[in-house]
Amino acid sequence: MSTLTLVHRRDCPLCDEMLAELHELGRTLPLPALEIVDVDDDPVLQRRHGLHVPVLLLDGSVVCRHRLDPQELERLLRARA
């Protein structure tokens, strides 16, 4: 079973936008469970992603940064099916 992870930061409009777009996409496309993690709560994530949030991960691999790429996410989900 796959997992989506949204790496975000508090008070980040792009992060809020990606989360809203994911919820909207989930109405038409079955998405895996979504875990939301704060980049500032984890030193490893801070080093890895720094200011480049939001980041959407599928099973730990980067799907997209800054803006949701629904076509890429759908392509990766199909490849895992």
C-alpha cells in the first residue's frame, strides 16, 4: 500500500494550496493515505528540503515541489498499480 507525504511548513501559502489541490484531486482520483509532516520539526527534512516546500512524496520519492503536478502523480500511481 502506497503512502503520500506532504512536507510542509506552517504559514506557507503554497503548502496550503497544495493540500487543498490534493483534497480536490482525491474527489476524482483514488489517492493513498496522506501524511502531513512539518519540515521544521525534523532536522533531516530541513537539510533535505530546506526552503523548497511544499514537497509531495510518494513512498518517499519526490513527486513534485512547490506546485502540485497531478499528471505526474497519476502517472506514478498507475505505475505502482
